[in-house]
Amino acid sequence: MGVFLYYLLVFFGIFSFSFVFWRKLREDYTPDQIFSATLLFLVGGFLGTVIFNKWLPQFSFWGFIVGTFLFGFYSLKKFGMKFFEALDGITVGLSWFSIFALGAIVIRDSWGDRFVNLIGVLPGVVTLLVYTFFLKKYRRFSWYPSGKIGFVGMSTVVVYFTLRALVATYQFWVLSSPGHLVDGLIALLVSLFFVGFIYFRSGRIGFTGLVGVFARLKRARRKNL
């Protein structure tokens, strides 16, 4: 029964990602584009997980993320899909996937590890709630004056990985495993990277001025060559 539930949850994870990704992009792209991109996302995540499971099993989650990102970025370029248009579907789909996939891992765990690892499902659940709020409100945020698409997807990433960092810290405290501490630090760095990316997309005067300075310096350097 446990094996059946495990594969059932994995199936629901794959299905939920595919369905959400299709639903978010169906008005802008053809079914063939969406299906092909989805397939490459899933293949990349699978290969990344397999490779990391072989050499770095404690970081298989990051193998999934790396594989998904590399194959996913390639698929968006190959099938002419814009990154920021696809970002919301990617992040929400992966949030659903993480809930089911981590739930499957909890089913597979021994009884002693289940409660600790069950907490790992929480970032995905909270992220979906935050996504719903941001989707309705973000264009009204005074600190995001540009209103450009991509804010919801990027903020979802920030929330998810910040929560993952907190969960990993808790797991490190309970299990005294250095791997969880490294996991948390990586998650925090990813979160901070996307915070910077959001600020970059915000169009705020301070950052725009800084970009302008670098652009002028670059043009001046080209003239001098």
C-alpha cells in the first residue's frame, strides 16, 4: 500500500505541474509548444534527480532544480516562449509538484523521520497562498512601479526558498545533519538572488539610475577603443 501511495503522489505531482503550466500558457502558445516544453522540464528534473541521487543523494532536491532550470531554459528558447510569461506557470506548477513529491517521500520514510520531513511540505502550501495574494495585488504595490509581469513568479520563488531555508535550519537543529544546513544556505542565496532580480525589474529610480551609470561607462569605453 505504501508503494502504491508513493507512486500515486508522484503521478499527481507530474500531472499538477503539467496542468498548471498548460493552463497558464494556453492563451499565448500552442498545445504543441506547451507539451514539448513541459516534457523537457520533466526530463530535466528527472535526470538531475537521478544524477544527484547517485553522487550527492542528500542534495537530490537541488539536482531536480538544476535539471529543471537547464532543460526548462533551453525549452523556452527552443520553442519561442518568453521567460517572464512562462514564469508564473513554472513556479506555481513546481509548488504543486513539490507538495506531492515531498508527500511521496514522507510516505516512503520510516516513522521516525516522517514528522520532521513532513514539515518540508509546508513551503509549497504557503507559497500557493502567497501566490494567490500577489496575483491580485501586485500591480498596486507602490514599491513595484513598473508593474512588469514576472513579479508574481519571482516573489513566489523568494517565498518558497526562504521558507525552505527555515525548514532546513529546523531539520538541521533536530537531526544535527550538516547537509540540511548547507541546503538552507543554498536556499537562502537563491532567495536573495531573486530579491535582487525583483528590484531590477521594479523600475525604481535608484536602480534605474545605477544601471544608467554602468550603461554610460560601457558606451564611453567602446568609444575609447
